[in-house]
Amino acid sequence: MTTSTAFADAIVALADGAGTLDVVDTELTTIARAVDANPDLYERLVDVQLPASQRLKFVESETLAAASPMTRAALAMVITGEGAGDITEIASRVSDAASAKRSREVAEVTVAAPLDDASREKLRTALERATGKSLDLKVQVDPSVVGGVRARIGDTVIDGSVAGRLAAVRTALSA
């Protein structure tokens, strides 16, 4: 069992027992993305030369004030257990386990601009229809997709993005 798996299993067990698994899943995914996007923060969280109290200041910061107590506790466990370097993998494993508990699969969706609730629901319904699976969406905004949607569901990738279509046209023209 990897360290990431052990952390994820512990987080899932604690959050599920407290009835907060869905909230922890969503918040931990958001935090992992924020940590990945901020190299300076990442370096501070993984620097074992810093005392744990210094690394835990992130958990106690105003940035995470709105996060649930269970999410903050899970993050503190990961940081003090020197697992912060694997936060993205841990969050992914927590998402997979949370979806499995709901008998659903995770669809990692990339869009060019944020989706409102109605658009998100339409997208989920369309992907469920296309795959025949019950899905939980994890939406990431990336302007480089230009427009449309790119979705990964397990090993299946559905690329309906403008960037993906342009790449296909370039490939076809160069062949």
C-alpha cells in the first residue's frame, strides 16, 4: 500500500464516518489544485526542514477558514505525515473512493470557462448518456481548451474541445 493510498483511505474512513465525505472530497480536490498551481506554497508544505507548526499555518490560514473542520483535519494529517507532496494523488484517490461509495465514476472535465449549475447538470447528463455510466463531475477550468469540453472517465477520453478539433485538423492536413 502506498503512502497516498494510506492517507486517502484514512481520510475516506474519517470523513465517511462523520458524514462529510462529499464535502471533504470537493474541498480537498480544490485545495490540491490550488497547491499545484502555487509552487511557493507547495515548497513550503513539503519542506520537512520547516517545523510542522510552520507548515500547518496554511491549514489555519484565512484561505481555508471556509473549509470544513474535517477537511482541515485531513489536510493537517497529510502535512504532518509528510504527505503534502502527494496531495493531488491523495485527493484523486479520495474522489475515486467517494464516487465508488455512491456507485458512481468520476468524470474529470476540462472547460474553457466556469460552468453554472444548470450547464454543469446538462453536461453531466450528456456524458452519462454517452457513456452509460453514473458520473460525478470534477470540473477544471483551462482557457487553453478555447471552447467545448474535454472529459476523462477512467481510461476513456472524450475531446470535444476546440483545441482538440484544431489539433485533429492539423494532423489530418499534415498526413
